[in-house]
Amino acid sequence: MLKLKESMKISRNLLNELVNVWVERRRGFRLSKEIVRFSLLDVCLGLWLRVVGTKIDLNEGFVHSECRKHFDDENVDVKMVYEFLLQHHGDLSVVDFCRLYVLIGICEFLLSSRSGRIFPILFNIVDDFGSLGKYN
């Protein structure tokens, strides 16, 4: 797939097939009689994600940030941010709206959690748009 010259959408059917042939203990996909090993690096390169840069410590606790000040609760989830943007989009500065919008993108697509909880350190990261490119 990495050698395809055109964009390709991964369909639900393809994902279902890949999940069905995944062999966890061998960390690869069973194709015919062989196992095609897959590493985290393979996935990152396949999705065009950076593989170098500063790592994000998702275990870092509560942070003080410009984005975080909009939420009183200790734990913030994606649904709360969506609702906040819908209710306050006219009151927010363009910068704050963009920060929160980028935060949702990161939380929904790159670092999603089953509960929808937002890792606190991500608020600090989106506070400084100029630093986004330095992270792995």
C-alpha cells in the first residue's frame, strides 16, 4: 500500500479483514501462509506521521494553559470541548477557537481514548501553535 501513487481510503471492509488476520503474538498480519510483521514505525510512515521529535508525556498531570481556563472540571473530554465551541463560538477569539478546534482534531484522530478524555498536557501543546511541528 505504501507504494501506491494515488490516495486510498481505507474502507470498513478492509479494516475488518486486517483485524481478522492480525496475529498479536507475532505482531503482524497472516497473509496466506506467511506473517507480514508490522511495527509502530510502519504505521507512522504509512499515515505520514512524524517519527522524530519531542515525545509527549501523556501522564503529565494538571496544567495551566490558555485553552484549559475555559473549563472548570478537572477532567475535560472531547464532548465538553465540542459543546463549548458550539455554545461560545461567537464569544471566543479566533485564536482560542482555533486552539480548541486543533485540540479536538488531535484528540479524535491522533490520541483518542475510549472515554473521550483529553490528556491535560495537550492543552499546553495547542496553546503554542508554533511548537506543534516539534512533536513526535
